[in-house]
Amino acid sequence: MTETPALIEEAAKKSGLIWVQGPTGPSRALWHIWHEGAAHLVGGPGEQPLDDLGLADGGTATVTVRSKDKGGRLITWTAAVTELAPGGDAWTAAVTELKGKRLNAPDAETITERWARECRVLRLAPTGATMPLPDGALAAVPLPTVATTRRAMPAGLPKLLRRGRR
């Protein structure tokens, strides 16, 4: 399919979040930028957590992109994971773009130095393989908790609510 790379790129550019699932751990929503034909993301201390996903240089990940309009699943594709070396040309170009999209950074002036020291910048390049969209929602059943137990509404509450409308 010749439209698949264009669909992946357009969907990833428009969506602020992608869902990434590595070899281990759950699928996680991560903010990213689309740069030079791949999704780039940063993770580590003070940023989004990546360690429990098992994303490693040379590995693969499954990326799901949602529709910006409706929020539903649009396309799922396989990505080749590359960890960019701090200070390299590809790392510098990606970090320049990522820095512009990072909201509310506590250290905006020195963020690139912190990322080089403490964080990982990953490039998720599409391999060309896409997966069919699932038939069901794939939503997990919520765990039982006492916080979801409903109790009867107090008898006087409707009167109190009506009194505030006058």
C-alpha cells in the first residue's frame, strides 16, 4: 500500500500523543514529535518514563496513533527503535524540535544539557508493517475498589440543590 507511509506520517504529525508498547510492560501514551520520517521522544528523570517499556536500541515497538478529531485509534504500526547518541547531529536536530514542544519544563534554559546527561532520546521509525485495527475496544476492566461503591443519595440533598437555583 503506497498510502500507508503517508498515513503514518500525517497521523503522527497531527496527534500530540502516541501509544507505544515495547517488548515488556503496558502500552503507554507518550508525547512526541515527528521529525525526518520518524517519531522522536524523550524519557528519563523529570520526563516521561520509558524504562518499563523495554525500549532498546535495535529493538522494535508497536505504535498506535489516535485521531486528533475523534480520539479513536487510527493506525497501528511497527517501529524500529534507535537510541540517539547525545551530541550527535541526529540527536541535536531531534532535541531542537523536542525542546520546542516540551511544555512547562522547570529548566527550560538548560534542558538540552539535562537531557544529554540524564535522559534518552529515541527514534521510532516505521518499518512499513501495519496491523489491522481490532474489532473490540481492548479496554481493560477496572479493578474492583471501594471507591466506586455508590451509596444512596441523602434525602435532603434534592431540597438543598433546588434552594440554590432561586
